[in-house]
Amino acid sequence: MVLDMNDNKTGYVSTGRMQLHYRRYGSGPKLLIAFHGYGNEATIFSPFAPFIGATYTLYSIDLPHHGNSHWDAGTKLEKKDLVKLATNLMKEMSTNKCSLLGYSIGGRVCLSIIEQMPEHIDKVLLIAPDGLVFNPLYYFVTRNFAGKRLFNSFLSNPKKYMRYIDWMKEKKYLSTAQYNFGMNYLGSREDRNFLLKVWPDLSRIITSATTVKAAIIKHRIPVYIFMGAYDRVIPVKNADSFKGLETVTIYVAEKGHRVFDKDTMPQMAECLLA
């Protein structure tokens, strides 16, 4: 059943050092904390609220440098900041449990919260989530000294490196979809500066899949993972290591990276409401 939920309040939640902006939807007794993908904003989950708003109060968070969040460039989002955020929202709702919703890079944020405080997690919905497998390229350009210098140099003057990128595409080290996705975020100086802020400042949010899976098993956390069959950003095979876990259900939609839409939202809502 779809309800007409017009409750849309905004505010800020402290991480201990900085404040992240949120939009609140619904009025249900259960807490659902949601994290969007790269380049999105908290409003991305607004269409989802009517499906679950009678059961959940949804706090959709603007990640650092996104939406209306207050975040200084060069300030790393730490894992402990996520614990503080979740704890503050649970206090706000007078509960000791929360459910999590994460799309793309927001999925990596959810995995970090599971890793740190699994005893407080009720259910988890992950949509084309980043973080299911270790990404050596991301680690290299955000955590390695040489990699960070190269990353900065590339984003400052990408034309100097374009022939190497074109060569990688020609040799199929980069798929056409990956190439097009990258070019979409490198087309302007504004886009490059945005990437140069977001990737490094989220670089501490890297989890161990082994630890996360152990927490899911020990605390029997229901986890629902939706992947796109044609996703070239987060390939469907990334979810393979989570197959076989008793409380994990994996769905594969006939879509690309944009798995979250009007077609899939009803089924996603059913997972949280089951």
C-alpha cells in the first residue's frame, strides 16, 4: 500500500566534529537511516518514503560536500563519525535499533556502520552498493602518497593524461560504460574539484568484507542487496561473496547502475516491511 506522506522536515545531525544535513520523511515508529550515491542528494529517497512512511521515519543524509551538509574540504569522515551520527538519530527516535539504506557509495557507509555496531542494526537494504569488495584503485589514489599526488595532478590537468585513458579504453582495461561514467565526472573544472574533495574525504570509510559478513552472521541481520545485471560501475559479481549467508538475499534487476527507480521501489519496500 502506498501512502501519501507529505512530512518532509530538514535539519542537521552532529558527527562530533561536523554536521551533516538530513531530510526526514514519514512518521513511523522505526528508524531508517539512508545514504545516497556520489553526486546525489538526500532528496533521492523522497519517492521511496510513501512506500514505507507508515512504518519508518526515514532520515536521508547528505554526505560530505553534497546537498546542504556543512563539511570543510580536507576533513576526513571517520568511521567513528558514523557511529556518532547513528547514535544521535537513535536518541532522537528514542530507540536502540536502526535500519540502513544505502545506494552506491552510500552502501559503503552502511557497511561501515554494520561493522562497528551490528547489535543495533535491524535490517539493511543495499542498492548497487560500493564496498562489497576491496577497490585497489580507490585505495591507491586516496590512501597512498604517490597515488594521491597522481590523483591531484590528473584532476588538475586531465588533458595531459587523456592519451593513457584512451589507450586503456582501446585495450579494454576500461569498459565503454566505465569510460563514459568517468568522463561524465571529469568534464568541467567544477566536477573535477568536487571529485577531488569527495573521494579523499570519504577514504577512511573502507571496511573488511570478512568482518562485515561475520557481524551479519553473528547478529542474524537481514540484508537485502539489489544489483543491476548491466551495471558496469558496481558489477553484479561484487555481491558473490555474500551469497550463501542465511540472512542475505540478493536480487538482480534488468538494469544498469540506476537500480533504484519506480520499478524496483515496491519490491525494496516489501523487503523492509516483511
